Amino acid sequence: MSKTYIFGHKSPDTDSITSSLVMADLETKLGNDVVACRLGSLNKETEYVLNYFDIEAPELIEKIEDDAEVILVDHNSPSESVDNIENAKIIKVVDHHKIAFETSYPLFVRTEPVGCTETVLLKLYKENGFTPDKTIASLMLSAIISDTLLLKSPTTTEDDKDAVKELAEIAEIDYESYGLEMLKAGTDLSSFSIPEILSLDAKQIDFKDVKSIVNQVNTADIADVMEMKADLEAGMEKIIEEENLDLFMLLITDIVNSNSQAIALGKDAALVEKAYGVKLEDNTVLLEGIVSRKKQVVPIMTENA
């Protein structure tokens, strides 16, 4: 019998990569034959995490065969998943995003409105009578720090805070100092091309009838990234044309001051102005206090579309 594939979303982030590794560990403990996979290249932050703990990255796959058994972590939308997902058999989903799929058969689904998939996975470990080892706890801790921006994001819940404390103790890590260095490592864009930057954490999110891509990059200094504004806009315009988009929204998120500089292009760029009560100047505006795409962008943009 072939193994079950476990993977997160395309343009993987730290939660997506670590969740595939952690879920594979849990499934193995439960006696199941699985393999952790990824659907794209590692970003700088995730590279930092895996190198720090000397852990090998999950296997890279581009598509799956018909009828393959899969477990989805940190996503459930078919548009963010592996190629040929429509012909696979999804047996489990563990996630913290809104439900965006349906099947003709029952399956195990565990989604919770928390800041990170790993917070849910920690609960599954405990419910099954297991305690993560030091390495697994380190991966889980890293992902929660990443997704919650060191517990500063509005997506952060008490469950996330409790999980960080518990995992930091198991991992024997000062999560605040480690977390800051980890987040800073993820802000280095110097080795990336413009197309790579614009695909690092890009998600197609349609706001009602407004076909959109929202990409988010983290930085310790917005001004550094804005020096590339002209090149970024040229790349965004190209993607808008190729993908027939109504809106491309790039969020440049300051992890230190918890703000985001938005660059918005496309025929529906004014949706940003309507949603936030701001005025785009030269296609850009500072959105103070906005750091969460899931909680502070998707709902308000959809409501105003």
C-alpha cells in the first residue's frame, strides 16, 4: 500500500512546512505510513528554522497521482493545494483557516480559529496521549511564533499563548529572543528576484467578484523594501495581466512596529481605499496596525467588495 502524502499550501511558510513534518510524526506514532511533503521552495525564515535545528526539509512534490491518499495541513482550499488534488482522496484536514472545500465522502476535519495550525496539532498530540519531543516542539514553537508575529498578531488566541509557553519549556528555548531572530531572518529579501518576492507568500483570494492576489512579505524596515517599489509594481502589473486579475495587493509588514505598507494595483485597487477609509497615493498607503491577512484583510475587503 502506498504512503499517504502530508502537505501544506503552495508558496509554503513556516507553519505549512513544519505542520507537514509534525503531522507526519503524529501519524507515524498512530501507526500510519505517511510522508511529509512540500509544494514549493522554502522561504528564508523556514530555512533558518530547519538549519537552526538541523532538520531536513520535507520532500518536494509538484502533483499527485489519481486516487492518492492525502492529509492537508495549514490549508484546505483546492486553489492553494497540490496539482490534481481534485482526483485525490483527502482523508484528514488539520487547519486554522475558513473552510473552502467539500467532498462526497466523510473524513476527519479539525479546524479551529487559532493563530497557527501547530496550536491545533499540539491538542491532537495530547488527545492521543503523546507529548512532542524536543525537536518536534521546537518546530511547533517556531510556527506559532511565525504565524502570530511573536504573539503580537490579532489572530493570536489564549490557546496560542498557552501552546508557546508549553512548547518553549519542552524545547528549552527562550522563545522571545529566538523568535525575534527567526522573524528577522525571514525579512532578508536580498537574494530574491522580484518575481520570487511576489510569489513568496502570494494567495489568490477573491473578494466576492473581485479576482485578487494578496501577497505579504515581512520586514524590519518598510523603507528598505519600498526602494524596490517601481520594480515591484512592474512585476505586479505583469501578474495582473497574465492572471487576468482585478486587484493585486502587496502587504509589506513591519514586524517591529506592527504596521503594513500596502501597494495596490489593478482596476479594483480603489477597494483598498473603501475598505480602510484611506487614500492611495502613487498606488500605496500605510495601514497602521494591520498585520494579519486572514483577520484584518480578507474579512474587511470582502465586506466592502
